Amino acid sequence: MTEFHDIRFPFAVAIGAVGGPQRRTEIVTLVSGREERNSPWADSVRRWDAGPGVKSLDDLNTLIAFFEARRGRLHGFRFRDPIDNRSCMPSQVPDALDQLIGAGDGVATDFQLVKYYASGAQSWTRMIAKPVEGTVVVAVDGVEAAVSVDHATGLVSFSEPPGEGAAITAGFAFDCPVRFDTDQLEIALDAIGAGEAPSVPLVELRL
């Protein structure tokens, strides 16, 4: 049975991963030479290659054990993006005012963690499903509040609903849910005591 394993990909290997967000744009060139562009994806999908992070035989053995325990592509797991893994800038510490995650209506008690990516007047909202335990801080109208956090879904819950119009903000670190995008590891021994895995593709999961 397919399931998500709540375990993080080995960070020593992940630190050398290359990749990032991928989008799909369909482009049709008209007779006039102008283009019509459309995106069938509402959200981006992140892809990485963790192969460059393998630097030693110990890294290879750690990778093999992790791959076998996930049964290749069968089970998902957590991956810490070396660059984009928190609600704030990489050089900062998550703060309860980092991201607006909702507004109180006097009824709702559950709010989904999200992260905004803004440039100019445009922005895109990313749902955060795998916050890191112990990092989530939430505020109501700027005042830090106690909440319970579901680290499997990214939902934060208040014991009492925030008042109508109250700004609900949050700060957090997060992982990305991914799976291996191959059922075969290609491994090479390039020197005594050293090895490499030319390609270890990972792809983001939609949960």
C-alpha cells in the first residue's frame, strides 16, 4: 500500500541537490507571429537531482538504505530544500508575522499554512503541508497565540475562533513532500573510498 513516510531525506546528501520549481506553459504561435500562452498548471512542481550531494561511500550507503526503505518510487518522504525552507528569507529566523494565512470570521478555528511568493503586483500562494515540528509560531493581530499544529497537513488550530476580521499570521520552517522519480539507482565507484550517484531525481508530491 502506498503511504507517506514521515522521515526526512538525509540532509548531508540533500545539501548538494540541484533543482527548483518547474511550471508548464503551452505556447501557440499565431499566423501573425504573435504568441498565445496558457498554463494548464495552477501550481508549480519542484524537482531536484540529489546525485551531486553524494560525496563518499558513506553517503552512498546512506542513500541506498533510504531508497530501499522507501521502495523506490512507492513511498513519499520529506525533503528539505537547501534554499527555500522557511517562511522568511534564508538568513532570517521565522517570525509569527511572516505570512498572512487567513482572517478570522468568529467561526473558523482551522487555518492552512501558506507561503506567498510576490514580485511587483503579482504573487503566487503555496500551500505548506509539511511544517517542521517545533518551528511554527502564530499571531492574531500581531499578538502571538497558542495553537495546535498538524505537522502532517500544515493545519493550525485555535481552541477558540479568532474574532471577525482578525489577521492570522504565522512563521515556520518547512519540508517539501517528495518521492524518488526513479526505481533504479545508478551508482559508481570513482576512487578508493569515494563514490557517486550520477542522478537521484526527486519530484514534489501533491497531497
